[in-house]
Amino acid sequence: MIKKWFVGFLVLAMTMLWGCGGSNNAGGTSSVIDGGAGEDATELSYWTFVELHGQHFEKMLGKWNQDNPDRQIKLNVTVMPYDDMHNKLSIAVQSGTGAPDIADIELGKFPDFLSGTPQLVPLNDVIDPYRDTIVQSRVDLYSKDDVNYGVPTHVGASVAFYNTEILEEVGVDYKEIVTWEDFKRAGMKVYEQTGKYMGTADTSASWQASMLLAQQGADYTDEAGNPQVNSEAMIRAMTVLKDLQDNQVIATIAGGQPDTEEAYGEFNAGNYVSAFMPLWQMSRYTNYMPDLSGKIAIAPIPVIEEGMPRSVGGGGTGTVITQTAKDIQLAKDFLAFAKLSLDANKEIWNTLGFDPVNMDVWEMKEVTHNPENAFVQYFVNNPFDVLNEIRDEIQLIKSTPATPTINNILSTTTYNEIFEDGKDITQALNDAQQQIEQELK
Amino acid sequence: MIRKFLYSQKVAPYVFVLPFILVFLIFWVYPLGSSLGMSFQQIQLGQEAEWVGISNYDKLLGDGIFMKAVLNSAVYMVLTLVILIPLPMLFAVLINHKFMWGREFFKSSFFFPALTSVVVAGTIFRLMFGEMEGSLINSILGWFGIEPVKFLKGQVTGFIALLALAAWRWTGVNMLYFLSGLKNIPDEYYEAASIDGASSFQKFMKITMPLLKPTTIYVITISIYAGLAMFIESMMLWNGNNSPKNIGLTIVGYLYRQGIERNNLGYAAAVGIVLLAITMVINLSQLTLSGMFKKEE
Amino acid sequence: MNKEIWPRAALLIFFSVLCFFILVPFYAVTISSFKPGEELIRYGLNLRLDLSVMSLDNFIYLFTGSHSYFMWFFNSLLLTIVQVSLTLIVSATVAYGFAAYEFKGKNMLFICVLLIMMVPFEILLLPLYTLTYNIGLMNTYSAIVLPGIASAATIFFFRQYLRGVPSEIIQAGRVDGASEYGIYIRLILPVMKPSFAAMAILNGMNSWNNFLWPFMVLSDANKYTLPIGLKTLLTPYGNNYDLLIVGSFFSIIPIFVLFIAFQRYFIDGMTAGAVKG
């Protein structure tokens, strides 16, 4: 008796093991978007860590397939968590197997993909036609030796998001907040009257630190690209934040920074009044914090001293094409169309709520002030009014080979030591500097 | 001819164990060898490897984060041994007691957590130990008037969460190992002891414990292995391999970080070799001390 | 009788309390699977029974929504069945070789089995990864099944079990003129049935829940297994908690069914294969 099921199992097992390779279509993933493509369309695979990016591509794909009936494309979108996607992509790209045709790489991870001989396709020729219309510094972020390997998505200008409902309750006008001192006074008022915190002390990301460094014209690295996280400017930046925390103006948040699911919940519940984030945080509001609709105002970030630049480009995604891509020319042309054309830039705002790299779009009132737009509807004021006010003040934090290491040390260890454990700022930053140097040795 | 050769009593055993020999050579000896080789090289996928002698090991010695990882793994292993050996043994003895009601039900319920995947269990525990007031553990603490705790941001509290997860998943499994060991102890021993007037405690110390020794050694061996190789639990609990201040970083986590996240294969291989050395030293000395090898002969 | 009631009650209470702690997380997940994902993000995982926010929506979404859950589920099921069957058969065969014969190099080989049980598989991740790549098994299920096909712990367990099987069976087989392989297949395998049940459960658990290695080897989203798939839902940019919790809840069921079905043999099998001095 046992023999029968034994043989049965064996046969079943063998056939399944060797026979299951090709039967993938059975599952029917929802992630293949055809954008009205016909039978002959080339299927390209695309990896991203932000589901919304896929939606943007879906829109642009429809237009592409309409305009290019002989070069139609189907896009197979895979969404993975941030860390996993970058790790998998890194292995796949380096080993030359299993990589998708097109992929999103986040700015903080990009230098890892540029080490040695980049296994990515140079994109200069397809970027060239648009070079005059887009912000060059955003392209430079994804380049090595003047070769462009990634197409930028947005400028990522940092702005402040204020919950006006709570501010009105305590009689604070966010428009009058210009310096961190103003912010501190307002925050102390908020805490006294409501017990809520004015803002967050970020422990797991560098957004705030970048803003405060940029205001002082400083960076995490020196001119030569060597890490320098214990600089005067960095100490000053941390001191400003620590002082805010000591006065109950800001506090650490679940998740460690505003762009985490735990934090969405905290913000949505009104436990924190403001967030300082790149403009793309808008889409997190509309998607994950429905209760705050009509209550959030956008404004320039406070500065240490009046007259300092009020914004810095934060985050960013470079979309790349891998060397192993199926049809490199097709992928390149589509990518440029989907992210750099004027239509694309408009859609990047419409679908994603990002500040597009083509700054001409910033002035197209019919696009930016379209009353149908979900972002226009959600926020108290129009984001582009703020963007246009600060457009010449948007600073840049350099991306260097040391950047991933710097980010990792600061946002796993240093910020936690400073804001959770109350470790001395200079000491914490010196330790960080030492650890970074050790790792880069 | 070949058939006759293959069917002879001399050759048959080799045919039987052949799959093991193949797997052992292909998937253990070869990778171990290449791992050892890699550890003396500077390698990045997609680039030429370069021999660098012992400099990877040299760098490891001065690497504070690696030391942190070793310490975390070691502490985790010791604490899991302290929790997951005596308690399951005690539970097994108690549940085996003749006065026990509902034995089968409890056995199944205790085993139940082991059926969940670490991915699922880790996520559940991450949410339970969330720092919000409404998260399960904090809401329970709230009943006793205790302020919400940021469990996953502190070294000690983070380890409490890790150990809770381990205890939850493995108590039942270890209990079953001990139960199967208990079943092999003949009842006559206890009856004889009872006639001699031994107390329950004496019986436990003089009969149960010594006769459970082989089982105990087995459970200790796999627990040492599991403790030192722990990684996914930490990864799920902190939703990534980067816990604040690396409080949840383990040796395998560091290997993963260097090898997979940083594409620093040579250095990661050195981490692996050190882990291998630590595991072998601990386990072999444990087995020697307990006299396992003498019996095996 | 009266003398027994107190120890009985004490034991019952003791184990009930323990049982309560063990079942709390399951209870929390079950409750949460009826709540919208937002609720979970906002208030955390808790024990609150709030009927006003609870609904069957997540389950409806699980069964009718457009997502890959059942593809992962099917992949996991397939992989588990294949992996467990092959591992059991191969490991049992090897164990028989060790248990039934004396041959040159046996002791050394068996020490290798014991050593493997102590070597953390994780240290081989990187070389195995490059090996898998070099022999062209990347992104295949074979890459997951093959390295574990002669599982040391399973071999060890089966050998222990076979030591309890009287060698007269083998002798009798030889007298009857059965070949060495015929003896194994016709006479020994049937005797091993209870140990197969025990190992099916343990290997099934491992395989169903296996994460790290499949996660590294599989790059095609259509081949993802359940743990890998569920982990892809853990991103702040997806709003996936609706599916995540109900999916986690549902993922426990098959392995639970397997456990209940084989439970009868499980303890017996474990007992017979237990480590003896």
C-alpha cells in the first residue's frame, strides 16, 4: 500500500519540479499593463518600490502605444519593498542575470550601482533633446564621469506641511513662521495648549538634517567627496533640532520619520502638527491620511537665520535601463518619453503629485491649478505658489560613493543616539565620522 | 554485468548514500571551500577579484558593528538556551503527568505557533510590540498604568520582543522533543522508585533528567545552531536589516548586509567563516563535554 | 478521587494560562483580519473587538480582489509538496544505507551528516548563490529543492528510527531472494510509515515557511512563494495591510490541516525516532 503512494508522490514530484517552469501565466498577475498594446507588443519588465510610479507609467504607456503603433510595449510591473528591491536589483545587475529591463533606483542607493563599471545603459542621447528644459542638477545626481545613467522623476523641493486646524485652535499663523525661533515659539504654544507636538525629530532618515545643512550651504561631504559628518554646520543643525526637542516642540515619532506607515497613522490622528519633507510627501497625505483633507497647508521651511536658502532637493528616483534589457533602444525611447517629455512632466504632477523636473510646467496655471486635481483639492493652498516662491533657493546635497554608508550610519545609529538616548551631539557625530571612515576603508 | 555490480551487497550501500555524498560535495564542500577562498579576496559581483591576504579578517577585528553583531547573536543564543531548554522540559514532564486533562489539546496548541512562517509571526510581533499606545503590549501595560514603551528602539526591550517571538514559536516544538524522549523511559523505573519511597522531585532528578540526556543534547545542539544563525526574526521584527543602533543586528544579518546589500562579497565571506568557527567550537565542545562522541562509537 | 482533583485543577489552570499567552497573537490577527488596514496603522494591532469597524471586506477582497495572493499560495503549495516528497524519499534512502550496512567510510560519512547539522546554512548563502548562478539554476525551484534534498536532520532522524527496526526483516528478505533495493522498497519503506508522518510535518513546516534562500534565488515575481509575497506587502508605499493580515491568517491554514491530519502519527513517529543513548 505504501508503495503506491510512494511511487505516486515520486512521479508527481518529479513532473511538478521539471514541468512547472513554463506555466507561469496561470496565476495571472495583475501587474502586466498593456496600455492598449496589440499582440506584437514587446513586453518590458519594470521594478519599482513605489506602487504609484507604476500608475504613472501606465498612463504614459497608453499614449506611447497610441503614438507608436509599430513599437508597442507591454509593461510588467513588479513592486517590492525598498530594501529588497535594491538588494535584488544590485545582485541581478552585477551578476547579469534576472534583472528587469527598466528599474527605479532611489537616490540614496544610486552610488552603489555606479561603483566600478556601471552595468547600466548610458542615457545621454535620449536625455539630450530635453536637456534645456529640465533641471540639470537632478540629472547629474544619476551620473558618473558625465555619463547619465538615470532619468530623474522630480526636483523634490523640501517644504513644510502644517496642520492648520490645530494651529488655528491655538492661534498660530503658519505664514508668520520664518525662522526656527518662530517655529519654536509656535510649537511651545501648541504643546502648552494641546499637548501635541509641533513636529518630528527624525531618527531614521536625513531629510531634516539635509535641510538644515543646505541652509548653511554645507553638505555631508567635503569638496573632494570625503565624508564630513562632524562638521560645524552639522553640529549646529543637530543643536537646533535638539533644542526644539528639549522644549517639547518636536518629538520622535513611531517609524522614525514622517514617511513611514506608523507615522502616517500618527499624523492622520493629529498627534503631530507639521512635517518637513520633500514635496512628494503630498501623495502620502492624499493616499494615507484621508482625515487631514482640507487641513494641510504648504509653506517654505523655517531657516536658522533670515535670508538663508529655504529649500533643498530631497530624495529622488533615477529610472535606469539595465545592460541585459531586451530591447535597449525601445526601452530608452520609451523611458525618455515617459519621464522627460512635456506630457510626462505634466502627468508626473497630475498622477504622482511631484514637482516635475521641467520647471516650465511650474508656471502652467492650467496644469498646476487644475481644480479637478486631487492634490489641489486636498491642500489648503496651492503647492506651486510656494514652489515658485522658493524656486531659486533650492539647494543640492551631493551624491557621492560614500553617501550610502553615510546615510546608513546616520539613520540607524546617530540620530537615534541624539534624539532617543540624549547622547552628546558632538560625541555622537564624532563616533559616526569614525565609523564611516572605518567602513569605507 | 553493471546490474550485477550495482546489486551486489558491497556496492548497494554506496548507491544508497550516493545522494548524500553528491549533495555534500556540491552544496557543502564546494561552497565552503569557495567561501574560504573568497574570504581572502576583495570581490564584488561583476568585477575582477583581487587577493588581499588576511586583510578582511584584520578589518573584522576592528569593526565595531561586527562585534556588536557577534555580541547580539551570542546573547540571543544564550538566552534562548536558558529559556527554551528548562521550560519546555518542565512543561513536557507536567503535561505527561497522569493527572493531566486535555493533554492532546494543549500539545496541539503549544505546537501551533511553530506552524506560522517567520515572516508572518515576525510581522505580528512587530505590530504587537509597536510603540503606539494602542498596540497590543502597550495597551496591556496601560491597564497597569504603565506608560507606552518604545520596545523596538531599546536594546533590552528589543531583545524582550525577540525572545518573546522565539519562545512563542519554539516552546511547543522543544516540548514535543522532550515528550518523545519521555515516552522512551520505561514506566517500571518510576514504579521501582515509588516502591523505594522516592518523591516526585527525586524521581525527576534521578530518573527523568539523566534519561532525557540524549534528547537534551540534541535540543541544545539545534538551539545553538538556530540561535547563532538567527536573522529573519530580526529582519521581520525591525522590518529590515537596519535596526536602530543595530540593536537587532546578528552575525548572519551582518553577512547579508555586507554581501548582499553592499556587494562586498569577500568581507561577507570572512564574516561567514568566523560564524562557522564560532558554531563549530561551541557545538563540538558542548558535545565533547556531554560525552556524545564516546557513545557514538 | 478527591485527592486527585487538586493536582488536576492546578495542572489545568497552569496550562490554560500558558495556552492563553500562546493563543493571544492568533486572536489578535483573527480580529484584525476583520478590520480595515487603516485601523491597524492608526491604532496598532490590538485585542479590541469593535463591531462597528469590523467587516468581511478583507476576506471578500482576498477571494475576489485582483492581487497575486493565490498565485503565491499555489507556488508555495507546489514547492512544499515537491520539496517534502523528494527530501523524504532521498533522505530515507540515505538513512537506510547508513542503518543497514557496514561499509568502508561509513563512520566518516556519518560524521559529515552530524557536522552539517551544526553548520548554519546561512554562511553558504553567498557561495551557493554564485554556484546557483554558474550552473544556471537562478530563478528556478530546483535551486531551492536540490541543496536540501539530502537533509542531514532528516537522515539522522530516519537512521535513529531504522535502528529500532529488527534486522531479521532484512535477513528474511535476502533469504527470499529479494535484491538489496527490493528489500528496501518492499520491506523497509512500509515499516517507516510513522516516521514519514513525523518528518513530513517537520519538513513541511520548514518548506512552507522557508524564506531567505528562495527569496534570494527567485527574482521573477510570478514564482514568489507565500512568505516572499507577503513580505513584498510590507512597504509604506502600498497600503497593503488589508491583504497582509487576512493573507497571514489564511496562510496558516494548510500547514494546520497537514498537522491535524498527521498529528496521530506525529508523536509516535517522533518518539520512535528519538535520540537514544
